[in-house]
Amino acid sequence: MPRVAGCDPGSSSLDVLVLDDGAVADQVRFDPDALRANPIAPVDWLKARGPFDLIAGPSGYGLPLVKAADCTDSQLDLMALVRPDERNSAGGVAGFSALIRAFRDSGLPVVFLPGVIHLPTVPVHRKWNRIDLGTPDKLCVAALAIERHSGSWTREGPLCVVEFGTTFTAVLVISEHGTIIDGVGGTAGAIGWHSGGAWDGEAAYLLSPLTKADLFAGGASAAAAPELRRNLFVESLIRTVGGLCSLHEPYARFERIVLSGRLFGAEPAFVDSLHLSAALAPFARSEYEIRTVGALDGAWVKEAAQGAAIVADGLAGGRHAALVEGLQLRDASGTVLDWLAQPRADAVRQWFQK
């Protein structure tokens, strides 16, 4: 009967969910102002509600399932992924660095989770020159989607999970065996509400030197005209989901498309204007198979925090153990920089070696 917790450090808040033997026991949301004022507030909140068997901590770009007590400074830097010249001035990312350091030094049984690129279930050729195939929080949403839909998803074909964050959009593909086999996210994927999604290399060249903050700008929200905003978002999403569908589903239909994300609550009028069921209908077995992810009984925090708690429960040997074993998180390996093949990649990797 493990007692566990899961965290989601999103752009709009940090959410924490506690599970007792798989059931929701407590939850909380810390807004960005509260975290800036006191980065250790989530740690204090957890300590007051312990003891815990395991806590899935805020993991940024991810590590291959590292215990916090064993986490080095270099690994902390890899989770934040900020150039040395920006590490003391990267806005919200600097706050994230303080947050994960607080979790690392807390003495709590924290583990940092992998991203999709760390997983052995994703072939090497899909990782080539990529960093973000889906960060750990997106992986956790996938875990929640599997849990919520395991009883009604026939598992005759892949499941597609679309996560609409308040900044980024990510799309993951889950095989009929419950493994993550592909994904696109962040600045490599579809346009987000605040982020411009996949970069044009020529634009990046002309706008350089880029800062971390530049990666969080240029999204659909920057378009003043509602029709332009909608068209930007919908067409980018269709290109991404359609491309993955044609690659992974021989009948050009996913078994189910599961929708999730904070954007539903943060910008409901905009999401309604997208008519997502109609837009994505060509890529699902039927319009009925395009659904929202759903929440654990009694949970109101973000889906990624719920998924993180499910992962922690499974890693601790709880009722979600089989689901987590299917994700093969224990076999995660490497770093997010391993598959960069550009001439200056080795110089970048040296930034994160101490």
C-alpha cells in the first residue's frame, strides 16, 4: 500500500498529487509567484504530509530515472538545459533550477523521471538531432491516458495523446502494447499557445543569439486576429497528428486520440473555436474515439501531476506497477544531448560536464 506523490512543473503552476494505495489523498497547486517567493514551498508541503515511499519530482527535460540523492550538479543542469551564460538570468528557468535543487537536497525519496528520448522503446532514428520528443510531464500524461482508457481502448492499434500546455503542444504515440514509440514536442513540434513550435533554422540563424525566453514566445497567442490564431494552431496540429498517423497506423487511423492539457481551462473560448473533434476526425477510427483524457477520482490538479503520481505508484510496486513496467522507465538511459550530430554538439555537451 504505497504512499506516493507526483509533481508537474508546468509554465502556469506547479501541481502536486498524493496517492495512498492508488487513491487520491491530497493535492495542491503553487502559482509562479509563490514559487519565486519560496522555491522550497512544495518540499515543505510534502514533508508535512509524509512519510512517502516515493515521489516523482519535477524533472524538466528528464533524466534516466535518477534518485534525487544520487543526482549530480551536471544532471541538474541537464534537466534545466540552460547555456552557461544564461544560468543566472534565464527568467522562469532560473526558478526551476532552484526548485529541482530543493527537491534534490530535501532528503525525501524523490526520483527524477525520463523524457521520451531516454526510452528504449523509441528507435534511435527518431532521436537523431532531437532533444525534446516529449518531456517527462508529457510522458506522465501518457501514463494517465493509458490508465484512464485501458478498459475501453481495444488495443488493436496505437493510441495518440495530444497535450495542450499553456506554452507548448506535444503529441505522443503509444503502441497497442502500452509503450511510447514516438513523439514530437516543445520547439520541435506543433505550434503552442505561447511557443512557436518547430523552428525554421533560417529564422533561428537570423534571430540569434537566441535566449531561453525566445523558445517560450511566438505562438498562436501572438496573432491578434482570431481567425489567424485558429488557423495557425489547427493546421500545425493536423500536420503533426496526420504525419504520425501515416507513419504508425497502416489504416491511417489511430485507435483513439486522447486530448489533455491546461489550455482547456486557461483558454476555453480558443479551444472551443478549434473544433478539435472535426479537425482530428480523419485520423481516428471514429469521431467517438476522440476524447479528453479524464481525471483520477477526486483529482483536480493538472493531468501531468496525476500521471506523475501514477508513475510513482507503479515504481513503488503499487496497483499501477504493470502499467509502469510496460513503459520500461527502468530501462531509460543516456542524456537528452546524446543524439545531436551537428559539428558543435561535443562543445555543447561539455557545458554540462562538471
